[in-house]
Amino acid sequence: MEQIRALREHLLELLKGESAHISLEAAVTDFPGEHINAQVAGSPHTAWQLLEHIRIAQWDILDFSTNSDYKEIKWPDDYWPKEEGTPEGWNKSVQQTLGDLQSMRDLVAEKETDLFAKIPHGTGQTILREALLVADHNAYHVGQIMLIKKSLQ
């Protein structure tokens, strides 16, 4: 039981994103609203596109992890925004993204959650795998957002 408790703590720390990386929250909460659609040299995406991609992918992973009626969305079309962002859209996306991240953290923290059990409607995935996927995916794209943020200074 001690090993499972330690694993949960490590996963929660990893999902928070402050150990080896800047957290998602720190990267997006003070991003300059007038630059969310800015294209900077060397970046194929804007900060808005990256935030929305994080939001959509994270929501999809959470939905897959918790919803027995999960419906797969189409890659890559459904994972990227079609429109430019607005400051209001940015704020809404930030709130949903952080809320869904907390929901994934809550799922991992629940003692009743078997981190190793196969998700019944999946093809061998576990909550452990899905939590690691969220943390890895978020870290990658948060790094891209920070590169854009630094380039705009």
C-alpha cells in the first residue's frame, strides 16, 4: 500500500507540473491577451492554438478515462482549433483546462481508483497510462507556450 500511495503522490506532482517544468497554470494565466494569436519565428502554432490543443486533448483523455460511453474524436482535425482566439475565449479555455487537469488529479488521488486496472472500454489502457499521457503532453506544449511567451518579450 505504501508503494501505491507514493506512486499517487508522484503522479499528482507530475500532473501539477512544477517539479521539472513550469506549471500549465503559470504558463497561461498571465499570457498577454493581445498576443494569443501571434505567430513567432520558429513556432508552427500560436499560443491560442497550443492552449486549445492542450484543452481538447486533455478533455479527451479525461473523458476516455471516466466515461464508459466515450466517443473517439478524429485525429488531427478535432484536436486543434479552427478559429483564432479571443481574450474571452482564452480565459474560458484556461479555466476549463485547469479544471479538467484538477479532475484528472482527483481521479488519480482517489484511493478507489485502481491505477493499474485496464479501462473497460479501452484496448489495454490504464488510469496510470492516461495520467502519464496528460502530464507528458501538457509538459511538451507548455514548453512551446513558454517559448512563444519569451519570444514576445
